[in-house]
Amino acid sequence: MSKRATKPRRDETLLVVKATCRSRNAYDLKVVALGVGEGDAVEAGQLLVTLEYYKIATEIIAPTAGRVARLYVKLDDEVQVGDPLIDLAPA
């Protein structure tokens, strides 16, 4: 009996970009700017989302090139450190 190679499921190839902040005690980060929308192509280093915590802005950039498969947030949403923001599909 031969073993067939199985393809990875589509959702297993997505890169989840999560919320971070420079302040260690940060919570309730506010989404103050979105640089992309669902379906947009992005380049490595491109600005994706700007989060703010007590006037401290944190820019979330694309770690790699790809396409925005899903946006978990919208403008003025509150998120916690570690919450998913965007799913990136490979380019």
C-alpha cells in the first residue's frame, strides 16, 4: 500500500500577524490606522496597521511579501497584545 503525499490545507500556509506594543504593560490597544484592505498585495516592510496605547504609536509592518487574506480588525477597534490582526497568504 503506497502512501500518498497530502497537500497542506490552505489555512495552514497563512501567516498570522499579531498585535504588539513597545510598552510592556500595554492593554486595550486602539487601531488608529489601517494601511491595507482584504485582497491587497503587500511587500515585506510595508505598513499594515498602526496601534496606539496612551499616545504611544506602534506600527505593525509586513514581515514578508504576500496578500491580505483576512483582516480581523477595523478602524477604532480595541485589541490586546497577541490578538490576530491580519492573515497574510504567500505571494
